[in-house]
Amino acid sequence: MSDAAAPVQVDDLAPDTVRVSGVLTFANAAKALDAIAAAVARDGRQVIDLSGVTRSDSAGLACVLAVLAGAAEKGRALAVRNIPEGMHLLASVCEVEGLLA
């Protein structure tokens, strides 16, 4: 299955958490950004859980950072949990790891 055919799944059933799963790459980052940002905006979500992300690239990392920046602009604290190892390594190399804390 190609990245384009593997849409990211966004689950906001937990009261304060948005769970993201699937592939988060350049092929779907724009749609993922819209979906995650909309889910985070509902009901004061405080956590993005990335435990279900199976693969990501720099666009996936940028998507998560953009959601965090959008929340910060609105004065909302948002935590990221269960960052996939590849995303964590990429964030470290790009020296943006502190933005995910």
C-alpha cells in the first residue's frame, strides 16, 4: 500500500487526547494537519498521542509541530506523547526536539 493510499487516522474519543495512527508522511501531511488540528480544537484537547503512527518523515514532523504552534498561538498547552522513534530522531537531528516536549 502506498502512502497516498494509507490515510492517517485521527481518533478523538478520549476526553483529553487525540490519538493519531497510520502513516504520517508528505503524501498525506496536509490532510493530516487539518484533521489533527480540528480534533485538537474540540473540547480543549491537551494531548496528541502518536503511539499508532507506523511511519513518518519530515512532513509528518512538520505537521505535528504546526499543530503545536497553532495551539500555542491560542494560548493552549498541548503535550505530545509516544513519539515514534524515527520522528524523535529526526526532531533531534533538526534540533527541534525541545518543541515536542
